[in-house]
Amino acid sequence: MDGTIGVRAAHDGAGQAAAAIAPVAASARIDTLDFIRGLAVMGILAANIVAFGQPMEAYLYPAAFKTDPGDPGGWMWIGQFILIDGKMRGLFTLLFGAGMWLFMEKAWAKGATRGLQAWRLAILALFGMIHFFFIWPGDILFLYALFGLIALAALQWRPKTQFSLGVTGYLLGAFLLGAWLTMPWLVFDTPLGQSTPEFAEQRAGLRVEMENALARGKVPDAAMAAGDYAMLVRHRLTEQWYEPLTNAALFGFETLPLMLIGMALYRQGFFSGGIPRARLLRWGWSGLIAGALAHLAIGLVVQAGGFSYYGTLAGFVGWSMLPRLWMVLGLAALLVAYAPSATGWLGDRIRAAGRVAFTNYLGTSIAMMFVFHGWALGLFGQLNRPQLYIVVVLAWIAMLAWSKPWLDRFHYGPLEWLWRCLTYRRLFPVRR
């Protein structure tokens, strides 16, 4: 999904060793990207499953479940918060930035310009709009297309400039979001909100805002449960049309900086052996452990507050943003270090899932419609958190089962092929 589709170098693995060095190095680099992308697309489903099978608000706020969450003490919420939420999206965003540069390397070699990349991103934005309005409103494709177009302006900056600007922008976003979302929590969930008449008035306003936010999902939730697809789409077109833009405003503080960081890391050899393995392991484990401990501390604060609406919002979106960066970069470093040794059947299937990540991402959303919508299995609002994880595991099995056999017969995944044809405005042969 990040631009490496269709650019894998072919080599026969025999003879002419000197001439084969560059293709082998390129293949190893893309194998690493494919492996990380495969794990990320699988992890994204684990992050999103609650929002597929329960009201969107339950993604953060356990009290929004339509059934008992099946999570005594909220420890599953905390476990997912530490290990999954935001980390898979972060990895995917890093790879998207790296893929933008990889795509342009190929485009520049053929005499193309950044206009081709802009056209390609415009097509991705269209896919995102179709996904949002007709399949599932948790889309990230439009977000990637929008900020990818902005990142084009920085495409040819020096890698150090891209990295520095990305880190600076991310830290600024972490500070702004943390400050913005902490104040409602302080006013609504702590004694501060009862200390003065002014805060008491703000507290009342925050209660109304919370109730309105939770009420906004009642119509689409009812339509989904009843299987009224026409009503669901109509509501998205008329009442939720602005949400892709508000999501961009909220998550842009993370998305654009991570794209720039991904570009810089790719150009500095991070994904292709340019950094010693021992250093990757040291950086990776340090970032992962420090970030996980910080997430645990945040999770315990949210738990102590009873997983309140403003507490979960502040912890999930605001407070976790900085340690999330540590974990995303740490996970990336560890996966780069360990990917070359993942050579068995499972590693091969994860790489295959990554090579068709675009199809797997959208295909998963379509599959979840058949699981949860009322016109199909109708399980929306009926499964608790452990049962939803069973759905995740079954979907993972399906991803791993179909991706490699498909790629054994075809050059591209179905949506990868369509995106490629639309980008270059011609048909490509798909069969091997």
C-alpha cells in the first residue's frame, strides 16, 4: 500500500554474482518492508476490531459497549493500549513515507516527476472516500493521501532535515494534544472541576458535550444493527461528511511527521542494513520497553478513574502520543533487525500479506461488514472484547491463507493492480 507494489526486483539466484548484488540488496530491503507491513496490517485489525463490532465510541470508551465488555478491571483495554493501539498505524505511516520515496526513485529513473506521485495520491484519496462513506468510517487512506500530498513538498530535502522536522513536528503535536485533552479531564474527572463556580459551569458543559458525542452514533449504530445499508450510507453522506477532515486535523500532528521520519529513515539505510544490527537491537528494545512502561502508567491512571470518557480520551490520544513514538521507532528497529531471520513458512506468508496490504486493509473492512451488519451475520453489538479477538484471529488466518497462493499466480493483489493501472493509466498484465 505504500508504493512498493509492483517494484520487486526479479532475480534467478544463480551465477553472475557481481551483477546480482544490487538486485539482491533491493530485494532484501523490500522483503523487510513487506514483513513489517504484513505485521502492521494484521495489527491494525486488532486495533480496529472494537470499532467494527461495537459503536465507534467503544474504541476508546468501554462504557459504550452494547454488551458487557467481558473485560473485568479493564486489563484487556490496558493490554491493547500498550501493545497495539496507535503502534500499528504508526508503523504503517512510517512505511508509507518510505514507500513514497521508493516510488519516486523508480519514477525519477523513468523520467517522471512528482506529478505522478500527486496523481497516485489523488486516486488513493478517492479510495479513502469510497471506504469511508460506503464501507467503514474508520478510514486512514484519505488521511494518508492528504498528508502525502503535503509531504511531497519535502520529498527532496536532505534526510537529516526531514528527520529533524518530523521529530520536531511530532513533539509539538504531542504537547498540543496533551495540553488540549488534559484540561477536560482535570475539570470533569478531578476535584478541580468542583473547586470554583467557573469550573462547575465548564463541567456541566463538558457533560453535555459528552452526551452529544455519544448520541451521534445512535443512528448509524441502529442502521448497522438493523441491516439498513441505505440509511447508513445516507447518514454518512449527510451527517458525517466532515469527519475525514476533522480526523485529519486531529491525527495530522502524528501522520505528517511520521511520513517525514519514514522517508528519512529509508534514505539513511534504516530498512536496508545501513545501521548495525546491534545498534538496532539496542535502540529497539530501549524504545519498546520505555514506551510500554509509560503506556502502562497512563493505563493505570485511566483505570483508576474508572475508564471515564474524558480520561480515556486524554490517555488514548493525548498523553500516549510521546511514548507511542518511542514504541513505533523501537518496533521498527526490532523488526528490521529480526526480519531477515524470519525465513520459514510463517515469515513468507506475513511478507505476502504485506505485499497485498492495500487489498488486505480494504478487504478486511468488507469482510467485517459481512460479520457485523444486520443484512449478513448481524453480530454488531453482540460480541464482547474476548469474542471480538476471536474474529481477529480468524481474519488473520484468512489473510495468511490467501495472500501467498494469490501472489504465486499473480504479480499484484487485486486492489494493488487496480491502483497501479489507474496511476499509470494503462492496463498491466496481472498473471505470472
